[in-house]
Amino acid sequence: NRNGISFTIWDRWTIHGKEDFTLLDFINAVKEKYGIEPTMVVQGVKMLYVPIVPGHAKRLKLTMHKLVKPSAEKKYVDLTVSFAPDTDGDEDLPGPPVRYYFSHDTDEQKLS
């Protein structure tokens, strides 16, 4: 439970993007929908965004398509996000998995 937001390990959050959705848009969407701002975004073992890593700030402008490279048959990707702790010095808190859909469409999006 954090700032009145609670989730369990069984929860999964979802964000629906669109073709030109950037990493910053994703972070803002999580913040808007769930009330906490991700401090780190990870896909499997690949760190998509860690603010302390040099060069990662530039990634905020990149599209999610470019960062996670969806395959034609996959409509979504599962990401892990972390949040800043309530007090300084604590470790970042892991959030529930976030399923990011590449588009609002439920039917197959044609990638050209």
C-alpha cells in the first residue's frame, strides 16, 4: 500500500497505447491511471528506463514500438515498473506487472 494505492502480486495493470506512444507517454499514462509515477521500466531482463543510467533520459522521447520492438503476432508486451519509496534511502518499490497494448484496437493491427 502506497499513498492509498494498494495492489497484490496477482494484480496486473494495463495501459493501451497507440503507434506514436512514447516512453514518456507510457510513464504519464501509468501516473494518470494508477496515481504513482514509475521510476524504472523493465522488459524481462532489458532495462528500458532507469533514470540514473547515462543516456536513458533520451529514451523518454522514443516510441514504445522502437523500444520494445513488437512482433506482428503480439499485440502487447508485459513490463515491470518500480516506484520511488515513501522515504529517501529506501529501495525502489516494485509494482505489479503492466501489460502494455500497442494500440487501442482489439483486432489485429496491420504493421506496414
